[in-house]
Amino acid sequence: MTATATTGPTCTQHGPMSPRTARTPEQRFTGTWWACIAPRCLNAYLQPSAQLLTQLRHQDA
């Protein structure tokens, strides 16, 4: 999977991905999830939120 700032991530097999709707506070906290738009393709990509990245940095310290 690849991601660009202007178009979002793409599935290496099928092309553009669409953002998934975050339904819970936990999902919104983790960042933006993207899913392949091809039927039966389960490829997904997480663009982590700034809050998640900060928390992960503090865990490594």
C-alpha cells in the first residue's frame, strides 16, 4: 500500500482506497482508516493520528 498527502492511500492491487467512518471515540483516536474499494478485498491502511503517535513515543521512552 502507498499513501500520498493529496490523494490518500492506494491498494497495490486495485488502486484508490476510501476512508472508513470512525464510529467510536477509540476509532477516532487511532486515526483515519482507509479500505480498498474493490469487492472482497480486505486491504486496509491506518493513517495514525497525532495523539496516537505521541502516545506511542511516550511508551518507548
